[in-house]
Amino acid sequence: GVPLNPQKPSAQRSDLVDVLREYDRVWIWERGMAKRLQDDGIVAAYLPFGVDPESTRGQEGACEECGVRHDVVFIGQHSDKRETHLAAIQNHSVALWGSRWARAARRFKGRHVVYSRPAFPSTSSAPYRSALVSLNIVDDLKLPGHNMRTWEIPASGA
């Protein structure tokens, strides 16, 4: 049900079902999606989200990337929806990590800081804990449901 957009990640490929049939098994975060994939002839199974406590341990204090405490932190790949929500934050600086945010940086007019390195659970704990607010804007493809940050943020101590 998601329109094809060639500028978006491979989850929106027009041949995604054919590609997924090539895998031995596809693990998916939502039971209904597992059923839909199975109906399309894909060996698919439900695997719920979770978190590894060892990977979310980090150092207390300032962000390891820049050495400061941020007002707001968001970690996740860019989407138009997420950009709209984050651009609406006017009175606080937002620190952003994730793929494709660099192209949106100029539209934030210096209010928000975009970091180019990826933030994995082992490196995202410190920014989460150092921020006043850690945001989780769930992408439309995950609704109604969760993404990994639903578990990573509280597990990090944020």
C-alpha cells in the first residue's frame, strides 16, 4: 500500500516481493505483515522487537560525538514526516543522527545539528541519556506499531 518512490529505501522497491522470495526466511516485526508475505509465497515469520541490554550500555554525561548535552535527540533515518515534525521545533536545538539527514540540514537553518555517522545502540545510549528529550517518531511503515527506539531509549536510561 506504500507508493513507490525511487528516492526512498529499498522497502519501497517495486520488485520487493520477488526479491524477498529469494531469501530462506524473512523475519518481520508485525504479525499481519508476516501473514501478507506468506500469502505472497515468501517464507516469513514474526519476530518481535526487543533490546540487548549489553548494547545499550554507554557512558554517562555529554554526547560522545560532540561533547555537549543536547536539548532534543532524534536517531533514525530521514523521512518527510519526521523532517516536518523536527522542523516544527523552534526553541530548542535538535541533534539528529541517521541516513539521509544531511540533505535536510540546510532547511533547518542552523537550528538543528546533523551528524553524519550512524548511531547504533552501542553509540546512541550516551546521546539519549544526555538529552533533555529523546524523540521517537515512528515511521508510517511501522504504524500501528513500534520501531527499535521504542525499546532502545528506555533501555539506555533516557
